[in-house]
Amino acid sequence: MLFRSSCALVAAMTIALASAPALSQSFTYQGQLKDAGVPANGNFDMQFQVYPLPLGGLQIGVTDTQAAVSVVNGLFTTEVSAIDGVVIGPDLYLDIAIRPTGSTGAFTPISPRTRITVAPLAQKSLSERWTQVGTALRTDPGITNVLINAASSIISDSVLTVSRNTSASSRFAGMYVGGTDAGTQAYYGWFANGLSKAEAIVSGTTGNFLLSVGGDTDITVTPAGLVGLGVTPTGPERLRVAGDSVVVGDSKATTFSYATPRVKTLGIPPEAFRASISTNAGIFGSGGGDALFDSAVGAAVMVAPVNLPDGAVVTAFEVFYRDNSAAVDLAVSLNLRLYASSGYAQMANIATSGASASVLSAIDTTIVDATIDNATRVYMVNVFCSDWAGSSTTIKGVKITYRLDGPE
């Protein structure tokens, strides 16, 4: 079937583009359809497309197919939406193709294309630069900068510039992002090469501000101003860091403290001991790992210095020893002395008993004056025996357990 058309665009846009550019832009199309010069009758499927040229060119807009359009004595009227999402310009042409309703054959094109003219009320749309794409509103692809209340970009490579002229009493100029629901997760995101790289998020539920980089939450700031690096701050600390922290340059603070106190130990080996009187002969750190006096020495004292950090709280004093003499026992103590004082005071004390060739241990957890103060005091371990029995009575080592609330 050969169709010839004398179709004419008699009424352009049914909406005013000056007030609603590129939004559901449909128009009423009235035409006359003839078959071999005779006005056609019946129902016909009609297909409408828009091109920027009278011949050839790439289609713009959408393909609009109207099914079962009634044609009476060659005349028909239908709504055409082929220019939805198209920024109306001076040169647009409507391409029409027709087939009888019920036919499965190809559409028959009608030539020539019909030029679309814009009604006078819509002339402002010629300069509009926004296009609706589904539920989104985008700029013309040729637009590279958007300026709001600004004559030029503040920074040359800025895509969006927002400016506000403010008085001295009102200097704020900004933008809010969010939603009305209490659980809204308001965010601002950055992407590169089509992939999300970072997001700044505010939780409507907790009020926390989150900076997420690469999908991980790196910084969290609570409404109370607590900051967490890699962790949500839950304690009283102003800053909480998950994992190690390295400072390059100076770092100042009135106090540093652990989230929970750290328990540490100080080991004193036999090599650290010496005789309190230089004339007393002994071995301090032999191949067997013992501190001992010659059996001929008799009563004598060996001592070892104690170096603990300021503020450490001693919680346990433990000695490892060998005492295989039934006649005498060892007295081992942790002592402190004021710098200007001449005598030591005991913080902890252990007295051995019995006789055994095995290495034994004893512990004292009742510590007196347990907090270390190196500014006013010195500390030492004292080991006394009324009759040293050579290798039968030895010190293998001393372990001091202490607690720290902050870094040493």
C-alpha cells in the first residue's frame, strides 16, 4: 500500500516551554493521509521520530509510536511526544512512518519530513540549557560550568560555583544537603572514572559525621566533638585512634592515656645484682644464670637497681630462687628511698622457707606505696641471707608487674 501525506503541523506545543522547558513536551498533530490520491479511512499505527536535518542525521529525542489512530476521510489527529527530553532549537524535523493497524509488516515512511515550528509563547526555550532525563534534570552537554550568583568561577577548574553577597553581620554562604526523615543519611560524594571514591555522611539517627574513603569509615566526629580515626569514639577521650599512631614533627598535649590501663612487666636478671659490700666474693650471672655468694661469706646482702617509668603502679613482686639450705632462708624485698634519706622502706617483701634443690618462685601482691615517683625516690631490690651456702642458695631473677595509664 502506498501512502502519500499532506500532513501539516497546525498546532505546536500544548504547553508553554517558557515556564517548563523540556518537560513532557508533547504537541497535537493534525494531518491528512491519502492512499493513491484517495483519502484513507480506517485505523493506522503511526511512528514519529525527530531529526535535526530534513534528510539524514542522527535521531534525537525518543521514538513515539501511536497505535490505532483513527483516520476518517483522510483526516486524523494525535498527540506526539517524540521530542520529550529535547532542548527545542531552531531546526527540528518530524519523521513519520505508517502501517495499517493489525499489520506486522514494516512501517512505510512518508516523505518529506515535516519541520517543527515553535509557537511564539515558547520562544524562550531556544536559550534554555536544562533537559529532563527521567526524573533527573541535567544541563545541556555543552555546559561546562554552572554559576549561581557569580560572574565567573572562583577557581578556574570549578564546575559549580555558588556565591552570596553577605553583610558584615551575616557572613555565612553555604548549602544544605539532607532529607526530612529522622533517619536520613545525608551525604556528599566524590567519584573519579565512574567509581565512588569518598563520601561525607551525616547520620540522622546518631548525628555522627563520617568521612568514608574507599568504602571504609576513616574519620568519625560525634555531636559532642569526639573524634575517632578508624574507630567510633565511645570513651571520654577527645581523640581515639584504632591501631598505631605515628607523629611526624611536634605533638603537644597535657596528658596522654590509654583507653584501658596497660599491664607490663620488668625483669631483673642475675647479672644486674652485685654485692652491697665489695669485699664479699660471689658470682653474679654465671653460665647457669644465678646470682650467689661464696659459702665462706656468711651473712651478706646483694642488691639490684629497679628502673620503672613515672606513674607506674606496682601490682606484684615475684622472685625466682634456689634455697637448698634447711638452716637459713632468703629475705627478698622491693625497697624505696628518698634521695636525701639514709634508709630504705619496704614496698614488698618475700621470705623463703624449707629446703629444695629445685628452682622455686614466690610472689607478694600486697604493695605498699605502689606508685613510682622517680622525681623524689630511688628504687632497688635487696636480697639477704644470714649464711649463704654457695650454689645451694641463689637468685635466678626478679619479675615486677606494674600497670600504666598512659604511654611511658
